[in-house]
Amino acid sequence: MTYARNKALGQYGENLAVTHLESLGMVVLQRNYRCRFGEIDIVARDGSTLVICEVKTRTSITHGTPFEAITGQKAARLRRLASHWLSDHDVTPPSVRIDVVSVLVPGKGAPCVERVSGVA
């Protein structure tokens, strides 16, 4: 897959993830926050909880499901990113949660969007 196609697929997946999170009543605060530690795909608020969302989009599960892409190392990086976002925005919410949104876009049929809450 080319870089442009991967980027477009990732953007499409993030758009679907935003729609999904908003349908659950979450408020999206920021998308694609970047700092020296990496990128947070989506920062949202779920009631009084700040939610850091990692979006994984795939066209097949040949190389594993989107959820399987979240390793212990990736979870640790998401925790560092969350800490940096909080510091950068001078925010101290009562709680912070890290969620993963899986978007599977098959060749035919509708995409499947799923969320796992509190992965790290």
C-alpha cells in the first residue's frame, strides 16, 4: 500500500472513530495532537473523564486485528503522551482513560467500528 493510500485510510478511520465516539456522548476536544513523544489521534471528554483515543484502521485482519497492534510499548507511549497533553494544556481532570478504537474497512460492505475502553 502506498503512503498516500495509508494516510487516506487512516484519516477515514479517524473520521469514523470521531463519529462513533460522539454517538456515545463523548465530546472531541482535539485531533492529531503532536509533541516530541508522538501523536494522540483523538482527545475527548466522556463526562468528567479525559479520554485519550488511539485509532487503528485496517482493511483486513491478515496481519492481526487492529486491537492486536496495541502492544505494551505502545500503551506506555500513550500514557506518556497523555501526561504531556495534560501538562501542555494545564488541565487536571478527575480521571484519565485510554481507549482504542478499531476500524475495519473491508473490500465490500460497511466498515466495522469497535471501541475498547481503558486499555492502559
